[in-house]
Amino acid sequence: MTRTETIVKMVLDRWDASIKNCGTLLNNLDDETLQKEIAPGKNRGIYLLGHLIAVHDDLLMLLGMGEKLYPQLQEPFLKHADKEITQIPSVVELRAFWANQCEVLKHKFSSLVLEAWFEKHTAVSTQEFVIEPHRNKLNIIITRTSHLQYHLGQLQLLN
Amino acid sequence: MTRTETIVKMVLDRWDASIKNCGTLLNNLDDETLQKEIAPGKNRGIYLLGHLIAVHDDLLMLLGMGEKLYPQLQEPFLKHADKEITQIPSVVELRAFWANQCEVLKHKFSSLVLEAWFEKHTAVSTQEFVIEPHRNKLNIIITRTSHLQYHLGQLQLLN
């Protein structure tokens, strides 16, 4: 196993484990529980679920892997805080979005050739990338795994 | 910048940012607030702080960087759940432990030569490491950053 293979495996393994843990937790929480706030006055489970899907849709864009799957989630789950927008998809719909998105991401990630993980992501310019080569696609996975874990710790409180 | 330099920077940058965010949050929470539960019936802030210090002490061991700084925290914050042990250090003491430990880790991490991050950690055998080279020291940073982010999301609820 080359150094590059090893490091890509390390980062993707952590992402996969976080996605899997989140999926298991979501399966353990019924629809009614996901409507509850994770703590008094804080975000509801349904909001965090929508937020994660919206952020992972952005990830597709950042990696240059195509269009967002659910652009309608950007407004309620990224641009607004919980309860600011009342018309949001149901928990049942969000669960289906989550499951489908995880499959799409899995497929796209496994299709990427190894070296492509070290290419620049779409939010960094070619000039910037010359002096900041760490702003690559693999780094997007590192930061988004971090984000997922942050909210996973919160969702866990509904369990 | 070599591939190895780039990837070590990516992983350590994420660790550093998580540690910094946690430090900022702790500074924003007063001692009384840290005594509160993050959600009704869940862990208290003081427990999560002690837990993080205990886990980061384990990290020193796993990286072969010396003995635990605060071995007395293993029992109340790793082997037992919150409120099972009543005699625990004060928030003031834990804040001092956290600050000192962050400095020690920072110093030890920056002293490590680049290639050493890809050596095996202490919980994996030499035989295992031959076929599983991803079980290296850098991977310990990846998994512990993930752990830190999980609890950081929870501590944030006290803010």
C-alpha cells in the first residue's frame, strides 16, 4: 500500500464510520423523537438531519461531483435557523433523501481515482492552490467529517 | 510541499482548530454553567471536560509520547459514567489540566519528525501493522479529532 493509498483510506474510513454511525442512530430514533429539540430551546432533530443533507449536498459541489441533489434544502436548513421556516420536508422525506444521498456519495467517492483527492476543490483558485496545496478534495472530507461528528454528538442526545 | 507534509498539515490543522474551538467555548462558559447537564438527564459539562482530558491522556500513550499527565482522571471520567463517582476535581482544576495538556500535546506534536506520524501506534502489533499500515500515529489524531468534535457539539449546548 502506497503512502497516498494509506492516507486516503484513513480519511475515507473515518467518513464512512461517521456516516454509518449516523445512519444507525437515525434508525433508532422514531419520527416523533426526531421532531423534538435536542435540548430545551435548541435545534430539533429534524432540523439537524436536514442541515446535514444540505451540507453534504454542498460537498458534491465542492468536490466537482455534480449538482446538488436537494437544492430545496439550502434555504430552510443552511440559510435559516430552526423554526424560522415552517414549511419543511417531513422526517419521512428527509430519511429517504439521507439514504439516497449516502449511496450517491459512496458511489462518487469510490469512483474517484486516488490522485484526484489531492486536486484542488472548487472553492479555491488555481493561484491559491499553488501555495496552499492542502486545500484539496481530501481536506473537504476531513472538515465535513468533523462537522458531521459535531452534530452527531447532538443528535445522540435524542437517543 | 511534499505529499506527506501536506497530509500531516491537513490532519493536524483540523486537530488544532478543534482544540482551539473547544478552548474558546470553555472560556465562554463559567464554572457554574459547566456544572449543568448539557440536556436533561445527560452528562454535565464538567464530566465532558474531564472525559476529554482523560481521552487525550490516552492519546499520549498511544503515540508513545510518555506517561499520562492526569492518571487520576481515568477512573471517574473513562471507567465510570457521570455522577457515578462524586469525588471529582473541580472545574477550576480541570480547566488548568486542560490548558496544560493542550500545551504539552502541542509541543510533543510539533517535535515529532514527519515520517514518525506514519509509524505504528502503541496499540497495534508489528505483525498487524505490516498488513494494516493505516493504523499509524496520524490515524490516532484523525479518530481523536472526531471524538473531540462529537463532544464539542454537545458542550456547545451549554452556550
